[in-house]
Amino acid sequence: MSRSAMPLWLLGFVVVLMTLNLNGFLLFDHDEGAFSEATRGMFERGDFVTTYLNDRIRFDKPILIYWLQATSVAAFGTDVWVFRLPSALAGILWVMAIFAFTRRTLDQQTAVAAAMMAATAAGINAITHVATADGLLNMLLATTMLAMYIYTQKPSTKLLVGIYVLMGLGMLTKGPVAVAIPFMAGGLFYLTSGYTREFLRAIFFIPGWIIFLAIAAPWYIAAYQIHGQEFIDGFFMKHNVNRFNNAMEGHDGGLLFYPLVLPFVLAPFGGLLIRVLPSIKTTLSGGDPLNRFLWIWFLVVLTLFSLASTKLPHYILYGVTPLVILMARYRDWLKSRWLAALFPAILLGLLVAFPLLIPVIEARLTNPIEVATAQRAADYFDNHFVILAALGLLASLAVIFWTRFSPWFGLVLAGVIQAIVLWFLFIPTFSETQQRPVWDAAMFAKELGQPVVTQSIDMPSFNVYLDTWTERRGLKPGEVGFGREDRMRKIKHPYEILYQSGPIVIIRHTGGIEKTTTAPDQD
């Protein structure tokens, strides 16, 4: 076994955690549904350069995640787990990279602890269970940054080439952020730690830039040649510049958003995170170079995304890898089992109380789809759910307070219980409340055996389940449409409802003169 190889038992532990019940819940709209339908549609259109949702070009993300999902689909078909597989594999590689780096820079026991913490931390575990680009980007960003630190300890041309390969793949996954974070965080560490010579050699490494461009540029050039300024405006301006300058889709928050979210992103390790905070003094006073690197990495990410207008919880994941390593390094600093139990008790306690929160959540909703979901939730989040969630809470507290285990290891065991509760209980239950009507509508439409036209809804998972794209336009006499009941009132032609679940309907145009030529506005 090589010096950095992960023990087989630990690899098995990581694989199980990262793929836990991967096929046990339907695709969530809008992100999972959008990524999955864009990938599925590439086969239908025979176009593997431009991604679409129905008849709309999707400029949200670059192409790499779609290519990886397409490879998975080509090999295994279109079951929901197939679209999630690239994220799960990226998560496994992510944890393996954390282990290898920690083993190299610290020791075997700390590396094992870091891997177990990464595999059970809620945010890391969650992002590898969803069919989006974020799991892949986080893996590429983390490995880029870890390689940059190793380069300061043992510079080599081979390592520089690897760094530029990783940044090129990151650029092809989510765009400029894959370069910006390594340059800001890595550059700040290099320049403040006496590695100016290494930094200048790295950024002026011409073969690296050639490799970077060879990986990333062809798709960007092809997309620009096909779509011109529309691609620049859609991808670079709307989905990169505007995300920083403006709160897109209502995803805003104050400067304290990420500090408040972080303990739950790293759940159940919030208490351990609090205990390692004193090690931040090494960032300000010099001291251990590894600590300085890890804290600078995290603080740059925290500052960057706290200043950005658009705030989503998973953005802070770009900076959690260094925190995982720090928590593993100083795991024995956590002495209080009460502090260790605090955040698991809050998180799992919220799940136990979730049925009581549903009316409060429903009262704040206005979207009919969301209101209907909240109303259905009462049927799914029942006493059976409460009992199982409560058992998960009690089991977590038991392993944390069991004196046979150290507090940090008790948290790892609580993390395993947390993952089981999330992926076998909460997420599948929530998925049923949101997605089951969409699935049933798609199955009904399949049985009709005729084309479906999207009318007044933006739930791309419907197309994935139906396994075909649907035009978005007004209906002609005799045609079948998929839409939202509350928006059907805007359609000025007679129709009959063939299927309905809450506000989700399948209708048929029953004749008459069409007074509108386009479908009502989408969400």
C-alpha cells in the first residue's frame, strides 16, 4: 500500500456514505431536474455542445458535468441515480484527496479522522447526492488548493501541470470561480508566507496555461461560435457577474448568513468547529504554515461569498475542506460532550418537530406548487416519521454521551446516524410531497401515447420522467398540455382536465378558436 493510500475499510465506509440510498428519492426541481433534463435532452437532440430545457437554451453552467452525466446515462440508462452518479464519484474522490493530503502533511490517524468527518458532514454528504455541478466543482477546487500547498513544500513541474489540469477542468465545470479562488486564496498564502518566487513561477508557467486553455477553451469557443453575444450575456454576465452583484432568484442574505449556516453545513461537527476556532491565531501571528494556509483558504471563501449578493448555503462548501482538516487535526480539543451534542440535537430536533412547523411554513408561501406541497406534507410527515426521527435523535445523543467513545468519534457515529435519517427518512419523505404528483403526471402522459406541450410550469423533472422534451407553446385543438391549474385560467380556449394532483394538471384542448399564441409566463 502506498504512503497515501486509503485503507480498504475506510474506502468502503466513504463509498457507502456517499452513495447512501442514491436511487431512493425522485429528482428535485429545479436544480436536479434542470441538470438531468439538459443531459437527457442532449441525446434526444444529438447536440453535445449546447444544453437546452425544452426549447430554451440553458447557459447556467459549462459543459463538463453534462458530459459526465451523459457518460453515466449511456452506460446505465435514465434512472434517477444515474444522473447523481458523477456527483457521488466526485465526492468519493474529494474525501480520498483529503485523506491523502492529511496523511502526507500530518499523520495516518488524523487522515482517517478527516476522511470520516468529510464523509459524514451534512453539507459535503448532501452535495454528492444531487445531480448538479457543485459536487464536481468542490472536488476540483479542493484538489487544486491542496496541490498548491504541496507545491510550496516540494515544488515540481509535474505538480504544476496537475494544478493547471485541475483548474482547466474546474473552468469547464462552473466557470471563472475555479480559477478565482485558487488565485486569491493560494496567492495570498504564497505572498504572505515567503513563497513569492514559487508564486511567480506558478502563475507564469506557460506550459500550464497552454494545458489549461487546451482543456477549457474548445467548448467556450464552440459555444461562442454557435450563440455569439447571447452566450456572453447569458453565461458570463447573467450567471457569473450578476450572481455577485445582484441577488438572483431571491437568494439573498446578510453578512452573517454563512457564519450562521456553517455549523449546520458541517453538522454534526458544529461544536468541534467552535473548539478549533482558537487555531485561527496562527493566521495572524505566523506560526504553523499548514494552519495559515487552511485558515486563509477558508477566510477568503467566506469573505468573497459574504460580499456577493447571491447567497446559497452550498457556496460555503468551497471553503469547508480546510475546516475538515483543522477539525481532524485538533479533534481532541473537544472535551465537552454537551457542546458536541448541541448541533446534532438542534438539527435532528428540528426534524422531529418538522410536522409542527409545516403550518408555519405554509402560511409564508404564495406559489401554488409550494402551497400544495406543504398541504400534502401533513399526510407524509406523520407520527411514524416523528417516531423514527426521534429514535435517530436519541441514538445520536447516546453515542455522543457514551464515554467509551471520545467526543469527536461520537460525532462521527452521530454523523452516520444523521445520514441514515436524512437519506432514508427525511429526504425521501420530502421528495414524495414535492415530486410524486410530477412523476404520476408523467406516467399518465406516457400512457396517453401522444405528444405533450408544456403550458404554464417550469418543472423539468417531468420531461426526465416522460423521457422526451416538450415544446413550450399554446395548444392546438386536440393537443395535450402539462401545466399549473391556477394559470390555466389565462388560456382562452376550451379544455378538459385529464389528470390533476393539486395544481399540477394534464389537459386537452377540446376545440374552438385559439386566442393566445404563446403559453402563459413560466416560473
